[in-house]
Amino acid sequence: MRKASLATFCIVALAVFAGADDASAKREAVEAIDPALEASRAYKQAVSTLATLTALPPMQSEEPSHHSSGYPLSSFLPSIQGQGPIASALRILVKLKNHSWLPAAVTDFLGRELPSGRKREEELHGKAVKVIDLLQHAADLGNTDALYTLGQISLFPPNTYFAADPHGAYQTLDSHAHITGNASSQALVGFLHSTGYYSVVPVDQAKAQLYLTFAANGNHKGAQMALGYRYWSGIGVAENCMAALHWYEEAAEQAMAKFLSGPPGGRTLPLLPPRLSDLVGGIYGPGASVASTGLNAGRAVIKTANARAAGETWEDLMEYYLFNADRGEIDFAYRLGKIFYQGSIYGAPGGIASGGDGASAIPRDFHRARYYFLRIARQVWPRDPANPRQPHISTKEEGPASVGYAALAAGYLGRMYLRGEGVKQDAAMAKMWFERGAEYGEKECHNGLGIILRDGLVDGKKDLKKAMAHFAAAATQELAEAQVNIGKYHYERGDLKLATAYFETALRQGSPFEAYYYLADIQARQARAAMIPPEIAGSSCAIAVSFYKLVAERGSWEDNLLKEADDLWHYGSERSREMAMLRWWIAAERGYEVAQNNLAYVLDQDKSILRFTRFAPYSPSNDTARLALTQWIRSAAQRNVDALVKVGDYYYHGLGVPDEPESVRWEKAAGYYQSAADTQMSALAMWNLGWMYENGVGVPQDFHLAKRHYDLAYETNSEAYLPVLMSLIKLHARSLWHTLMGGQNGLSFWEGDEDGRSYYDHPDAHELDGTHEQHGGQPSLDEGEEHDEGPWYLGKAREEFNRRKRGHDHPERAAQDEEDPVQWARERRQAESERDRERDDFGPEDYFDAALRGNRYRGGAEEEEADEFAETMLLVVLCAAVSVLLYVRGRWVERLRREEEQRRLANGQPPEQGQQGQDRPRGVFPPPGDPAQDDWAILR
């Protein structure tokens, strides 16, 4: 027994010792794993998984439904994989299931019916959870990159598989900023302290200033812009122009360095970001907003808004251009190449380098642009030399008499080779194309040759003298980039006065970037000069800050918040719009006026005409209105006149303003309206002031000032005719009643002085002064005549006449109207339609052309038949009307004759007959008995 017990004890002891050895071995193995390596492995795995999720379309699905999935009727519903119209409709609904307006039952059903739909959704959600878990694990092990990525995902979820977590984002980013001092984390933490986003932390401008200062000193461009804007506007700090100048200069230096790091001529500028309000005609709609009236009506974004309102789409426009370009229309091919090159329907004024408008953006396609430009250029230069570096041989005398668009196309082709856009970068090929276009005086070609010769891009050969000659040739044709290049030459030589003149000329001609930077630098030097008087230094500082701000905002290649927000907003889902608003808010804190305007417009609480009534669709939120008012005020401070009027509206209606008596609010509202009216641009502000003077709201009652502001409203904007006329009628009636009741200072109806009469007494008075008086005669056809070398088409003479007429009436808008691709396409389409309708005779050679043009519109014959039927019916109606009039006239003459006979019989006189009637003068009527008298008989 003892031996057995001893044996058992030995076995147990050996097992214990073996287990201890295994445990110690495992412990040693665990201790051998490096936490840093584990954190790095987890982080890399998280990033790899995240890449598969972010490759999906952004915001491709809405939030997961929390409704029950058990539907007893699902077995009776048709399958999405079936046949017939119902199954087809279900397949169409699949594409719409991302939209929040669909019922939850529909989205759940579609999710179940999709092949592996629910499994796919669960798999993607599982991957998102995996990414978050791995990042948290790596962050717990000390990986700071994982900590930063986790904060970014929590604040900016890449899609709806990730939940937005602003509180977690703040904690993560704040920890990352404290551990590493990372400028990006500090900038975002500063934003959260500045705005109190999602009530993550209370608004604390002091902490925001601290974090932003650290980030700005860490060379974070966004934080530098935010600090510059805070010092410029006095947000959380006292206004300090020199401090604002310092930070905006730092940000502009980064933007300029990024610009110069690109190909020759600098990086391509981002498209101009649009305001949401401009896409609907302005804050107050078309006609009532400053953004869409006067000269602003010619802006590209307003033309885009008008095209959208008319039902025109860029797809239809591009299809029309492609149809005509592919059948050999050179003018269409050239404009199509421009559109594909600049990535926008509308280009910005100032030349190719000025970029395009973001509201009419289309995908850029350098290959298709080159295809169309090359087709045009080959008509003049069918072959390229074997060695493009050999001296250019002039073909001007040998070539065609009319180059047309070929020289313009050569400018684009040379620029594409110079910058490596759609082709391999080749300065020699660029020079060859530039020389071809410059031979015919094309300005972009001259400017390109100047850049090549100035920088020695071909074989390192520099020739500054020839370069300046080419720049001068382009500058004489009002090319903004050439003006900048000449200004830079004088700037580097120290001749700041002459350089300033060229840079200012470039600004007037549309230069959007470099000219602002160099002028800001010159003004900054003047502001910092010790011998400059304080008032001049202050003015120079303000100009420098404004110009540096423009440069920093336009040079947003690395962090284009406005572009990201615009894409998210137009995606349409609730989640994507929330993310768009977050990006606008961050950009608004950095001073972007477009972002401030967009955020205020989205949060606007003053949209319903039924406000404060029981019929109102919603009750305004004062918290939201307070945020909107803040952004309206900041937008108005950056010269947005419509926003200034909106601030007056908020004070008048008491939205987002402190609790104070109505009289105080109305007085402040009148002040804002007066400030907007003083710009001489807002008819709405003038009308509001007229109403307030008429009713004595916020200002003393004064009928004369009311009438004056009503008249000014019409004088500023003729579209205000009807409301102003009705207001004046009411004003005169009210003034009359006021006078009859014994009141004083009413309007007089009998004074004949010029000041007492209304503007409407002389509706053409505005044509007797100003520009119409200066151009009283017809413009000479010899002055400013432009000979278009392009192909001629029916209706082009009328188009040229209208273009000259528009340029004569509004010289400021002539260039914009001439380059409007949408209006140009409309006029061409109208001219072709008129030609097709008016063409009656066809020669043998015309039938093929008619097959291409005349039969383009399938409903053309039916429309012509309808027009002919309408004309026939009109003629029938006119004939019937003439017959009725003749019948009425005959009856009337017969009645007069009978009354005359009755009168004679009553007086005892015999009726007129026989010879007595022949003695009366009959004029051209034949005498009685003449056979011709029957031709004059009227059927009674």
C-alpha cells in the first residue's frame, strides 16, 4: 500500500513539475513577444482592412434598421430575382435603397431579398468592428499612429459601417496631441473647443486659442488660417492686423510653395467652390438676391443655376457637343476640348491657368481633350518633324489662309506637353506646338514660349530677352498670366513700383493666385516699414491680409474641405450631409466665406413665410438660429451683401438674438438694412428700409424717406417694379389719409418739382444718364471688328451682331457672354432650327447635309405640321372676324338709313329717291345704273 501511495505521489509530483515547466515556458514565450511589434502588426492589419472598406462608394448605405425582421407576408411578395415588371421595379428600388425617404419595411425587404445581401452587410459591419478593435488594441500597446487614425475615423467616418463618435474622437485626439504634440490633432481639438461641436466640450475660446497656436507653430496650414482669421475678426482675442498678417502669410507661403512644386507654370488650381445659395439664385432667390442681379447675373455659378432651373443637364449639353464635334464641326470640337481640359463647363476669366468653376464641374479627361485639339491642329499641321528640337520652319505663307481654331488648339497641346498632362512631359514638343501657334499670334503660345526660354527647359538654354518679348506679346492681348510673369521679372529686380502695376493689371484681367501673393508681399513690406505713417501702414496691412487670405484659401490642394463637403452634400443621404456640415464648420472657423455662407444657409431658421403662426411647418430653433446668425454675421463681414440683409432679418424676427425689447431689435435691424442699402446693390434692403420708414418700425415714420427708398429699390433692380409699384400706391393712400386726419409732412400730389415726383413718372430717365448717354449713337461696324477665322454657318451674322450689342451695352460682361458655352450652344441650336425650317429648296448636294442636320430632331415634321395647322386656324378665325364686322357694319348703315327716312316722313319731307339721290357726291362709288355698282354690293 505504501509503495502504491509512494508511486502515486511521484507521478503527481512529476506532473506538477511538468506543468510548471510548461507554464514558465509559455510565460517566457509571452514575455518574448515585443509589444511594439504586436502594436505595429495590429495597426497594419487594421489599415489593410480599412482600405478594403474605404474602397467602397462613400456613404453607400444608410444606418442599419432596428425594426423587426419577421414579416409574415414576405412569402406572398414577389422575388427580386423573378421575371416581369414587378421584379424589374424591385431591382430599380435596390439602387434607391440608400435614400432615407424610403420606408424601413422596404429597405429591410430588399436587404433580405438581395442575394447574400444580409450576409454581405454583416460581413462589412464585422470588418468595421475589426478595424476599430485592432486600432484600439494597437493604441493600448502604445502605437500613436493607431491612436491618431482612431480619432480620425471617429470624427470623420469613411462610410456608414463606422459609427460617428465625436466624444471618443475628442478623447483620442486630445491624448494623441498630449503624447506626440501632433499639429493635426491639436488643430482638431482646438476646433472642438472653439465650437462645442456635439457638446463634446463646453465652448472655451481660450483653450481653442491655445491649441490652435501650438498647431500653427507646428506648421499646420489650417491652424495658421484659423489663427489669422481670429486675429483679423477679433474672435476670442483682440483684433490685431499685424498678428493676422503674420499667420496668413505663413499659410500663404505654404500654398505658394505647393503651387511652385508642380510642373512649369505651377500646379493646376482647384475649381472655384460654389455657394449652395447661388445654385438656387441667391439667398432670397433669383431676382431678389444681390448674387443673381446686376453684373452678378453673368457669373458662371448663376448661369449654372439658370440652366438647372430650365431643366438643362450637363449630360444633354455634352451629348450635343459630342454629336457635332464627331461629325467634323471644328468650333464644337475646340470648345469640347476646353471643357475636358479644364474639367468644367465654365472657365474662370484670365486664361487657361485661372482654372474653372466648381458648380459646373465634370470629370477632367486630358486624353479626350488632346484628341479633339489634335484633330483641329492636324488640319493645319498634318505632320510633326522627326526632331522637334530642330528650328521651327514657318509655314504661314504655305499654309491655309485661315487658321481658325488651330492656333488655339496648339496652345493647349503645347501646355499639355509642357506640364505632362495626358502625355509624357516633353519640353521640346511643347516648344514646337507653342512656336506653331505663336506664328499666328496666339497669346497662350507666346506665354508658353516665354516660360520655356526663361527657365531654360529645352537643353538648358535660357534667353531672358526673348522670353520677355514673348511675355509682352501675350500681355498686349490681355493675358493675365503673362502680366504676372512680367511683374515677377521686375519684382526680382527690385522695381516694386513697376511690378505692382503689372500685378494690378493681372488682377483686373482675372489672375486668381500669383498676382495676389506678390501684391500681398509688397503691401506687407510697406506695413512693416518703420518710416511709414500709421494710417498708411494700417491700410497696407489690411490689403496684405486680404490678399494672403485669398492665396491660402485657393491653394487647398492637400486639404480641400470645401470640395469634400460639396461632394458629400450632393450625395443626398442624411449621414453624408451631416459630414458635409462638419467640414463646412471646420472651414468656416478657418475663415472661408463660402463655408460660412453654406453652413448658415443650411441652418437658416428664417425660411418659412408662415413663421410664428399656427400654420408654420416647424418652430424655429433658437439654438440653431444662434449658430446660423453667427455664420451670417461672419459672412456679411466678408462683403456678402445678401448675408448682411439676412442678419437684419434675424434681428427683426428675433431669431438667435439675445432677449431684448422689440424696439431695440428693430433699430438694429434697420442699421443692418441701411448698411446693405449703402452698398447700392441690394434692392431688397432698400425696400425693407422703405417699409420701416413708412410704418415707423425701428426708425421715425417718414413718408418722404419711405418713397425715396422705394424708388431707389426700383432704380437698383428693375425686377422690383411690381412690389415697389404696389408699395408706392399703398404709401400714397396712407399718406393721403394721414394728411386728411390732420397729420403733417405727408406726400404731396400736386407739387411739380422734380424731387417730389416718383421715379416712375419718367421710366426712361435712367437711360438719359450714365452709359446710355455716352453711347447715344449706333456703334460703328468698323470699330472693334473681330474677324472670326472659324467656319461660317447660317445665323452666325446675327450671333455676331448680338454679341457686339451685348458688349456695347455692358462692356464688363462682354467677355463673359462671349465665352458662355451653354448660351453659345443654345444660339447655335436655335440658328440650326431656324435654318432647317426656312430651307425650302434643296440642291442635289444638300440632301446629305439635311440628313445630318434637318432630321436630327425626330419630331420636326410633326412640329411643322402643328405650326401649319395653327396658322390655318388663325386665318380662318380672322376671316370669320372680318365677316362679322362687315355684317355688323351693314346692319348699322341700314338702321341709320331707316331712321333718316322716318325723320323725313315725320317732318313732312319726301324720302330721297331717283335724281335727288344722284345729286349727292358719291366719291369713288359708281353712279346708279352703272354695271360696276354690282361689285360694291354688300350682302345683307
